[in-house]
Amino acid sequence: MPFEGAACAPDPPAAGTVRLRVVSCSDDTLEAGDGRRGDWLLENSRLQAWIRQPATALTRLGTAGGTVVDLVVDGADDLLEEAIPLVGGEAFVAATLEPRDEGDGLVLRGTLADGAEAEVSWWLAPDEPALHVAGADALAVLPVAGVERVGAILEADGALLAVEADALDDEGGLILATAPARLLAGPRATVHEALWPDGLDVAGQSDGTRVEARDADGAVLARLPVDDDGVFAGRVPARTAALVATAGDRADGEPVAPGDDVAVPAGALGALWLRVAAEDGEPLPATLRLGDGRSFPLPPGGARVPTGPWSGEAWVGAGPAWEHRHLDALEVTGETRLDLTLRRAVSDDRLLAALAVPAWPDPTVGEAPETTVARAAALGAALVVLVADDEVAPAAVADDWKGAVLARGGSRAATDDAGAPYAWPWTPRAADPAHGAAPWAGRDAREVLALMDPSADRITAVDPDWIAAAGPPLAWDPLPTALQVGGLDDLDAYAAVLDQWIPLAALGPLTWLPRPATDAWAAVDLEAAILDGRTVASNGPYLDLTVDGAGPGEEPGGPGDLVLHSAHLVVEAPEWMPLDGVALVGAGGRVLRSWTPTSGGRPRLDVRFLLRDQPWVLAVAWGEEAAEPWMDEPAWAITSPVWLQRP
């Protein structure tokens, strides 16, 4: 099994052989894969593994290559984004790749992040649907977006990916496999039979959509699909104690002992046809939340929600711009229909943006970007900005959500001592490490920001930690667009920047923006308000502050030498959201006025008052209790400043 250099060879190797070569032709890469020219291709008659050239990894900054970036077996879809070998918990920062003496794999030699030297091998056996690894204490495995974990297996649309290891630690997206032995991939039958050569072959009939193999404690070990004729068959682990039929819209069936001709019925049907609309009949995106913690996003026009049979508490909401509906005793049996109307709680000339939303390929997120966007839109967001730490999150909107939400992809730099600035829009670039994320290591706070917006065409947001590390604001170059605040604890840092005449917009996890005048608006129309500073950072409440007729980001229209200004403050929030205080804040972070809002009604506060001249003012609001199930922390809001003076 000799090393074949860089020759093009689109045909698979013959049975009983293993082939290793450097990719030199486009025919040797997958159309939707990450392998490219210059990478290594290790293959047998069934498996192809693309191993990244040693200079850089695909998804992690400051990490050497020698990682597996595509893995295909028996023609099934590739579910692997990248598998990174770790030794002593560290990845390689510099490495070389050389063919093994046997010609059946590669040896990765190099330096780890802690300075130690190490060696890891990837190798294949002829005709086996598995890639072996030796010398690695662990593998950091990042699957493609949207896969589902079933026991020790990752699967999507009939394709499977599995790591044979002593233990798997699921971080939400990234899987850390301890003491790995093999990476397996391919169709279900291929992976199941390779994982469990001494397993049980089961078969039968079911009216569910799948049959789960469960152990004696009820843990799911494997899943078998049920075909259109109601038949299932396949290999499951030998320790399978029961087969259970499941379906999204049915209760789990009764456990059945495994066998090769068994009937495994599913439980009772339960599906809720739910439509949510405004009082004028306009369909609304919304969220159904059940008392057991499950949550279902609904596109405009409603949907069939596969709840399974349900009897208990439920809530239907559309975010902080709307009152919600609390259903004390929702009953879902069979096919149940429900139409609900929600009342608006915030002026309809305002829209919400959900900013810095963690998304794949962030290690904590595994769901597809379009699912992340749908969840945010179902809670009221008209614009969703996705970010991944030290990676680039791609934006995507599912077909049934188009027209209801806009999405942007972005990147966040998870620095050691310069906070976590982020920027958008940002498009992933497959040819660059971490898809083009900013390589911040060894750079100071201002240099990191410059890296994130090299062409001055992105919106950049920094946090108070970045401000603390960046030095005097008057020396900042470039200037960030905005400050991302996480609550009123960040108000002092914001005030200190404003006192230096630095006009940063306030952004929050939710940010209120003015609705564009045109009906056919795009993301750039909403982003223009951020660039102008016409924002309210919040996790729910909306504050409308004007001084002499001007709001945040606008210049008051009165004479420049006014001693007293005419101010107007309106606070809007749904009744389900507790609010306890409202204040006007001026230069130095000093509280100028304060009020107690009402506990209900619309608006929650409406006051007019005279204001002595000073450089700037902003308004804040806060609550002291969370608003479960929609908010797990007290409400707050901070407006961007209204500038009354100019330097």
C-alpha cells in the first residue's frame, strides 16, 4: 500500500487496499465538503477521509492541521466539520504530516500548545468503514450543523457519524471524545454493524416513525427508522433491554422485548394546530411553551405542533412587544386546533433586533442556523445577528420564515484580556483558518478591533471588558460602532465613554430600533439606525425618550444655548413583565430624575418634564423579578444618549 504522491485518481481503490495521496484535483474533493487541494486523502474501497494539510486547522485559530475535515463512507452524506486530536487536553500548534511506514495512514508530529512534543496517527484497514486514531487522549469533534445525537451516534437524514471512545462530553455542538479509537461514518446499517458486531438484529412492525433501542435504565442506545409500510429492521447493541416506538406527535409506546419479528406500537396521538394573530388579524410569528420546558417556534400563519398528548399549563407569546396568553389547562388529544389573538404592548413603529446570538459553529450550539434564527424570530426579532466565538457563523432563514425575519452572520473574538468584541456582516471563507475569524492572539484590544473590520464596512460592538483594556477613548482608532451592554451593571462604563464625547450606540441582547418608513426594508435599513445611535438596549422593555423633540441619535431642534429643555419619556412593556423603576441619567452617570412605573396598562409610564442643560442624557428602566417562562432574569433597558451639547 504505497504512498501515491499527488496523482489524480477519481476512482476508488480496489477492495483489499488502502490509498494515500495529496489532493491535487478538484475531482478529489466533495462538492459541499471542506477538503481542498493540498490536503491529504486517505481512502479504502468504502471510506474517504480528507485530512487538512499541516499549516492550519479548519475551525480553530492557532491550531495546526492534521485534522479530519471530511469523512464519507459508502456514499452517505458527510456529517463531520472537523475532528481535532488532543494530547493532554492540548491541540497541536505546529506540526508535520508524513505517511506511515505501512502506507495505510499518516503520522502527525509536532508541538502542543503547552510546548510539549507529541505524535498522533490516522490509519485505515482495507474495506473497513472506520478511521482509526492512535496517540490522541481525546478528539474534539465538531459535526455539521443540525445533526441529532442518539446515544453515542450523531445522525441526520439517514447518515451517521460516531466516535468509538471511552466517554463523550457534549458541549452543545462540540463533542469531546475521551480515549478515542475510531471515527465511523456512513449509512445507518454500516455504522450500527461496525459498532456492534455482536449486537442484536431486530425487526418488526410499528405505527411510529422510529423505534428506539433502550437499556435497562431507559437510556436511548440506537434508533431505527420505520418505513412507509410500517416496517423496521436493523442492528442494535447487545445490552438493549427494550424497543420503544416513538413519533414527534405521539406518546412513547410501551416497551417491547427485542426480537426479529415484533410489534412495537406507538402511544396516543397528540398534535396542536396553532395559529396566532394580532387583534387586526395579521398573522404573527410566536412561541408555544409547555409546562415541561419544551418550546416550539411558530411561523406566521401558524403550524401543526407535534406536542404529543398534553394536559397542563402552557404559554403562547410573541416577544416583549406583545401581551402573552397563559393557558392554565391546555388539553391536546388527537388533532387539536387553537386560534389565539395577542394584544400589542409596544408601539408598532418599533422593531426588535436579536444581537450576538450564539450559533453554529460555536462549540455550544449544534442546531442549524435557520433553526436558531426561527427561535429568535418567534420571540419577536425582525433582525437576528448570529455569532460564533473565534469562528464565523453563517446566516440562513428557512423558507417558511422568509419575509418575517432577516439574518446576518457575524463573528466574536473570545479574547483572553480584551473582552469579546463582535462584528457583522461577516461571510465564512473556507480557505482561511476558522473560516476567516479574526486571529487576535498577541494583539491588544485596539488591534483586535481593527482586525475585525479591516475595510471599515462592518458594524462593530465592544463590551465593558474591551473598554477597560483599550486605554483612553480619545486614542481609539478605529472607533467601535456600539457598546454591547448586559444590564444596568454596565451603565458606569457606558457613561464614562459618553463623557469623553464618544458616540457609541447602546446594544443589548435585544435592541429596539425604529421601523423603517418603507414596507420593503432590508437589513441595511435597520442597521442604519444602529449607525445613527437610534437604539434602546434591552432584554424586553422599550423606552421612548425625547428632548426638545429629538430622540437618541438625533440632534435637538431648539437653540443651542437653552438652559432648560423640554423632555418626554414613555415606557412600554407587556403586563407580564415586572418593572420597578425608571430613571433619567446624565453626565457622569448621575441620576437626574426617577419614577415608579405602573404594574400594568399601556404605557407603563408617560411623563413630561423640564431638564437643565448638560452634555447628554439617557433613560434606564429595571425590574427586580424575572418573568418566567419568557425571561429568567429581571427586565432592564438603556437608551442610547440624546446629545444636548457638542464638544
